[in-house]
Amino acid sequence: QVQLVESGGGLVQAGGSLRLSCTASLRTFSSYVMAWFRQAPGEAREFVATISGDEFTSYADSGKGRFAISRDNAKNTVYLQMNSLKPEDTAVYYCAAKTGGGLSRLLYQYTTWGQGTQVSVSS
């Protein structure tokens, strides 16, 4: 049974913006550390951003200054705002969740995953 569902992907022009959403069916959503990962064609899945609580965040160098992760606990939803998009951002974006500890960039520590949403950026 799917617990995380991503949405908001699509095709955008380079320099444009997109906001991804991830809705969770987790009973204590606010206690989970949430993260976004992405996987480009022929590449390994890589870390994008993570959030613990409401304010503690961390970003991969690739998205610093362009991406912003946030959450709305009342809606059980985490967001990824992506600005100044580049063709290199083209990938399937995945939402992930873990319990215990704090911020993490380590893929194997996340126990629950969504099915992904496609983001395509044209030049």
C-alpha cells in the first residue's frame, strides 16, 4: 500500500519554476524526517533536500540557492520548490521518509518511498 504520493512534476523551460508535493499517509507525520531524492536516466539515485521538524533543512550542492524544501503538517505534505531550473535537473523525483535521528542524506536510512514524479526541463 502506497504511503507517499508525489505530484507536481511536468515539462518546463530552463529558468522556470516548479513545485513538487508529497502527501503522506503517516500517522505522526510531523515526527518524520522527510527528504527528496532524484534519479536521472542512466544515473544513480541522488540526494536533493531534507527537512526535520519545521525549520531544520539541508540541501545538496546542486540545488543550493535554487531549491527549497518545506512542510505543512496539517496537510501531511512536504514540498520542494524548484526555481531557476536547468536541463540537468531533469529526473524522476522521489519523496522519502524516515523515523528517528535527525537530518540525513543517506538513501539507505529512509524506510518509506513514493513512486516518483517526472520533471523534465527543456533548454
